[in-house]
Amino acid sequence: MIEIKHKETGQVLLQWDADELAGQKLDGKELSGADFTGMDLRGTTFHYAFLNDADFQGANLTGTFFRAANLNRANFQGC
């Protein structure tokens, strides 16, 4: 089970019944403010997802797709 939490409040935004997020489909999910720092997100799709203010710092985004995702103020440093 994976929990994706808000980077500031620690609120659980999503519980995902898998061992990893790599290759998963998170399409249409509301994950604004999510903390993805250092995560392995290879091949994950975020089509039409809400990722405003999300933190992807240091995450592995190889082959990750963000089609029509809301990414205002998202942090991609070190990806």
C-alpha cells in the first residue's frame, strides 16, 4: 500500500494498493500539493490529473506522461 501525502499538511491524498507507483495510471486524480520527492514514477501516467503545487523534486520521471495535467507551480528540480 502506498500513500501519497500533501507536502505541507501531511494529509493523505491517495492510498494506492500497489508496491510501487512506477507504471501506474493516476489519470484524473486530485493530487494538488502532493509530495512525490524522490519517488520512482517511471512510466506513470497523470493524464488530466490535478498536480498544482506538487513536489516531484528528485523523482525518476523517465517515460512519465502528463497529458492535459494541471501543473501550476509544480517543482521538478533534480528530476
